[in-house]
Amino acid sequence: MLQSCDTMQPQTNGTNGTMSSSILITGGAGYIGSHTVAVLLEASTPHELVVVDNLSNAHREQGQKKPESLRIVEELTGKNIHFYDADIRDAEKLSEIFNKHNIECVIHFAALKAVGESVDKPLEYYQVNISGTCTLFDVMRKHGVYKLVYSSSCTVYGEPRKLPIDEAHPTGLGLTSPYGKSKYFCEEIMKDICRSDPKWTVVSLRYFNPVGAHLSGRIGEDPAGTPNNLMPYISQVAVGRLPELQVFGNNYQTSDGTGVRDYIHVVDLAAGHERAVRLLQQPGASGFHAVNLGTGVGYSVLQMIKAFEEASGRKIPYKIVGRRPGDISENYADVSLSHRLLGWRATRTLEDMCRDTWRWQSAHPNGFKS
Ligand SMILES: NC(=O)c1ccc[n+]([C@@H]2O[C@H](COP(=O)([O-])OP(=O)(O)OC[C@H]3O[C@@H](n4cnc5c(N)ncnc54)[C@H](O)[C@@H]3O)[C@@H](O)[C@H]2O)c1
């Protein structure tokens, strides 16, 4: 029998006994998921929030029922989150959750996400990111739920043919990692199911580079092992967990020769999900919509280091090494569609991103683990 970590009773609105409408959030204990849960609760969403996460990349303290990230979000917001320790590949468990809650739409974050690891473990990546996603869609369909926000990535664009990259840019060409391909394949699957049945509405959010942390400094990015991404690497160097940063290449065609990326504050990104949920609820909404979530501005690795040194007051030792295979020189988003379709734009600056990352990292040198 499936147990949520709060109550075994179906959720009712307390007045006429009907079940409250819920949003199912897969992978909601992770970095972006937990910030999205926080933003939805802070925005007083009328929905109950139901999180499914198998804790493969989230930490739960011994003796606790909920993962640390969600336990803290409950503390910060004073609101309850329904949590299930479950795997998206487990159709039976998912079905029980759909039976228990009146799920209106799904935000699907759950995935494996380490690009390098995906090259060594392609099958694991395809099993979770593609098979798991298809299992979820099948369960949704069986329960008459056709509204979805999907976590996609600017990785689907491969090497940019023009900058800024807009959503009409070709996808799927020259993708080098199983991770990137899994995001592209899932988008193709979602396009097909939307074509097959107009009841489906999918907003596929193509994230650029999420960084930063909640303003409280109590939740943030907590990568397992050595970070793959620049910002958590820099912040672990700043806090003394790692000795120095390696900068991969300084001979790109950019202002200072180092790679340029579009970094977006995770709280802005989370707010984009809240807007996407609103879009799903609009009468007549239908079909597949891919939308970039970025700031439209690129910063180089050296600019990021300098901004982080200023925010933290710490020196970041670094060494220039050779380029990494598969890395591109420059990447930033055309964000006009997100303004038009979602009425959303990123408002937080690079200084905010560095300051908020540092607030989290300096207070939690070892992440969520006590
Ligand atoms: N962080 C980034 O830089 C970035 C960029 C682009 C896209 N994305 C996508 O955004 C989503 C969220 O990323 P994140 O950075 O928050 O990652 P994360 O690893 O912090 O969160 C993912 C969560 O999913 C859970 N999970 C993994 N496999 C699962 C399974 N089989 N069943 C149930 N739960 C499972 C993990 O335990 C984790 O809590 C992912 O789909 C990722 O591919 C992330």
C-alpha cells in the first residue's frame, strides 16, 4: 500500500468534500524542483502540491519522512507538501498517486542530468529520462491528465547556428551526449502525442544555465560528487571544498577567449514554471510549445569568476587547461517568446545569482548533509 509522508486520506477542500486540485511535481526534491515548489507555495497557488521523487539525487536525513529540501520549504512557507518516495518508472505506484489526488497537471523534472556520466551510462539515462517519461505520460493519459510542463534544455540546440538562439533554431543536430539526446527525444515524443490527440497541452521549457539559490539561503544546488557545472564548482572552490577551478579553453572566439553562457537565477526559472502552469489552464490551450528560459545575456567564465569573487569576498584560484570535447564557444537565448507567451522575464542580475549562491554555499559547505 502506497503511503504519502503526511496523510493517507484523499485531500478534500473541507467545505463540500470534493478533492482539491493538485499539481504533481516529479523530481520535486531536486535543485530546480524544490525552488519551483517554494515559488508556487509563496505565490499562494490554489493547488495542493504532490511531489514524487526517488531520492536518487536528493538527501533525506535519517529518521525524517521528507527530503531536506522539501522539509525546509515547508518550514519557510508554513505549507504542506505531499511527498512520495517513488520512481517515475513504477507505473503502479504512479497510478495509486493519481487515484489518491485530483491531479490537474504535471511538472516533470525527474531525470538523470550529468552530461559526462550519460556517455558512460547511456542505458541508465535512456531508461530514466525516456522510458520513465513515457511511463509517466501513459499513466497521465489513463487518468485523463493531459497538461504537462517539461524540463528541457538548451542542449537540444547543439552547436548554435546563430545567436541569440530562438525556438525555431533546429534541434537534435550534432548532439554528442545521451543526456542531450534524451531531452531531444522526449521533445519529439511530446510533439507526437500532441499531434495524436488535441487534449494534450505541453510546455517544454528549454533552460539555459540555472544557478543561484533561494533568497533565504536555506535551499540551493547540492551536486553529488564533483560538480559538472561552473557555478557550483566555483562556489565549492570559494568555500574550500575544492582546491582550484579548471577553465576549459581560453582561445574561443569570445571577448576574453573563455566560453560564454546564459546564466539564469533558479528563482526566476522557477517563476517561469508558475507562468507555464497558468498557460496550461487557459481555455483553448492545446499542443506543444517549446519556450526558452534564459536572460538573453551571456557571461564568460572569467566574468563569472570575477563576479563570484566580488560577491563572496574570496579569491577563486583557477588554471587554464585545454578545451573539453563537445563544448561550444558561446550560447545565449532569444527570450522574446517567453515574454509573449508566458508574460515572464528574468529579473535577477548576475550579482544576485552570485550573492544568493554564496549565501547558500557558505552556510552549507557540505550541502544538505548535516
Ligand atoms: N540543472 C541544470 O543545469 C539543468 C539544465 C537544463 C535542464 N535541466 C533539467 O531540469 C530537471 C531538473 O534538474 P535539477 O538540476 O533540479 O536536477 P536534480 O538532480 O537536482 O533533480 C532531479 C530530481 O529527480 C529525482 N529523480 C531522478 N530520477 C528519478 C526517477 N527515476 N524517479 C523519480 N525521481 C527521480 C532526483 O532524485 C532529483 O531529486 C532535469 O530534468 C534536468 O535534466 C537541468
